Amino acid sequence: MCLISLTLHVTNPLADDRWEELVARHPQASAFHQRSWLKALYLTYGYEPFVVTTAPPGERLRNGLVLCRVSSWLTGNRLVSLPFADHCDPLLDEPSDYRQFADWLIEECMRGCYKYVELRPLEIVQEFTNALPEDRSYYFHELDLRPNLEQLFRSLHKDSIQRRIRRAEKAQLSYERGWSDQLVRDFYCLLSMTRRRHRLPPQPRTWFRNLFACMGDQVQIRLVRNAGTAIAAMLTLHHKNCVVYKYGCSDERHHNVGGMPFLFWKLMEESKAAGAERIDFGRSDRENPGLVAFKDKFGTSRKTLTYYRHPGSANRTASAKWDTHASKLLLSVLPNALLSTAGRAFYKHIG
């Protein structure tokens, strides 16, 4: 079959209102496609977003593939769709178009001397997989909120989740939701604790400030306290009928009272009441069976999420190697001030 050659155009989604209109109506758009997410990435890390489309200037966008230019002296320059997003589908409609978009990306990668171009589609599209080699694979977890609350509660693991929710209710944990300055400070304190526990630096504070400034009420913090002490928190994003669980953190000294299961149950109750139909629980490393099992216990479904990269993983850069055993050991003993500094230094290089 002879394909009709497409003329592709590049536009800036931070300045082009047509992108917001496409994201609002396309069924595969997510919170990560929103201009507000892209703007927070740009303000925090300097990643320059652009959209490839068949629509010339002034014409309504029928499709679009969004990427960021990541420039780093440490890990190299590359094109990623999208940094710090678990997934980002190309917003394309015609299957015959996919291969020509992929060919354009490969040519752009060579023209711009980028180390690689990486796509993170949630849905597998054969035309892309034929053009771009498979790279890393993860599990993706999602919860269907359409059953009633009683059915949703019954789907929770009886011992690990249901019982811990009841324990949290019995302990009369206090619960807050929003993005006040105090909530942000308490969330970041818990995040720093959790990242240290996993021998990783926390994301820079400016990332969260920019998220709230750009996304407004599309981002929320949920937090619980035990006798006035913040013990668990999560940060979520919202787009149309989907809520995205993006960050979770806790104080392990209070794990026995069930703060995180309680927060997830509040998330499920409130999301359903607000009309959401699903919760995106994000990705899990396949080599992390503990995290995979934890998300499974909430009644989620899971499938394989595969990233695609040209050139293939034989050319993997330091962005995939910085997280070594030695670096984790060093990060685990750094004082909090230096740990935060390490986060500011590293995250801009690993998107």
C-alpha cells in the first residue's frame, strides 16, 4: 500500500491555544499532556516542549505528538515524551500516520544530534513499535471506579488494606486535602523521609511550587496526621474523568496505624464522588514485586507498559546509570540540606 506523504509542522504548546483544545477533546489525552504540566517542566528544569502535527499554523489541530527537548551536559541531549511522566500517548487518529511521525522523529534525532528519542505510549501502536526499538518495560496499574463504594471496598485486600483502613479509622487520624503552604511543607518533609529510605534524593521544592502555580486545583495533596504529627501524604493530578496518583510518602514509624491505605480509600471515595471513573496508580518496576503487590491489593488491573527508543538501549546513557548502588549508599547518609541540594542538581539531568 502506498502511503500519502504528510507535511508535518512544529508548534509550541505553551503558546499555541490549539494544543489545549486538542487535549480537552482527545480520548487518549492525560494530565501529562496538559499545558500546565508542560509549563511546570519548563519552569523547573528548562525542558522545552514542542508538538509535531499535520495541522499548519491557523488550522485546528487534528493530531499532535508532544515531546520535550532535554539538554544536559551530564546525560546528553535527547527528545522525550514526556519527562517525569509515567506514560504519554501520541494524540493521533489515523493508523497510517503513525509510521511517518516515527520517521520524522528519527530524522529529527539525527538532525539535532540527539542521543536518542524516547516515547512512552500507554497504548501499543504497531506502526511505532516497528520503527522504534523496545526499551524498558514496566507494569501499569489502574483502578476502575465505576462499581459502587461497597463493591470497591470488597475488592480491597482483606488483611493488608481493609483491616488497616479500619485501624486508621479507629485511631481517629485527622485528614486534610488541598495545597496550602502548610500542607506543601508537611508533604515535602514526608517525601524527603521516603526518598531517603529508598536512597534517592527528593525532587526539588521548586518542582512542587511550579506544579501548584501552574496546575491550580488540578493538583491536590491529601495528608493524614496522628495526634497532630503528619504521618502519610500523597499528591494527585486530575484530568477529565481520571485521577492520577503521582507521589506518595510516609513516616515509617507510624506505618502500624494504616495511614497510606486510609489515604487511598479517601482518594477512592472523593474521586468517585467528583465523577471520576478511574484512578491511574502509575507504573511499577517489574523487578519491584513489593510495590507491584501493594498496588494489586487495591483491586487494580495491570498491564505491561513499554517505552520505545531510537537508537536502542545499547546506547543507554548515564541517565539510566546514575542510580547505582554506590550513589544510593552515598545519598542515604547525606544530611537533609545536602540531600535536597543533590535533588536540585540531579533531576534536571534524568528526565
